[in-house]
Amino acid sequence: MSFWYNVDTGRVETDENRSRGEQVLGPYATEAEAQAALDTAHKKTEQWDSEDRDWNQRGGSAAGGDSDA
């Protein structure tokens, strides 16, 4: 069984009672993982933002690559 986090209601849902649409995050393997969905999403967003900043500071190209070729 999969678990889902509904951002509109703040509740964990299962496959049997899952809302359809963009308001659910998941699937997650456990109810605890689903309950932590917003925290997990926040941490991943911070990580990706940091990686984007690093990439942009390096000039936005892969190391050793030449995009003009």
C-alpha cells in the first residue's frame, strides 16, 4: 500500500482514499514518510536551489565542456 500527503487537508491518505489531482504528494512507502512530505520537499528544494547557485557561479556549463563547439 502507498501513502500520500494531501497539502489541502494536511492529512495522510492511502491508495483507497487518495484524492485525485495536484493537491497530493507521493507516493510514500510509509505513513510517517507521507506525514513528513512537506519537510522533505522543503529540504530537497533547498538542496536543488544550492546546486543551481553553484552551477550558475561556475558559468552554467559542465566542467571541461565547450558549448560553442
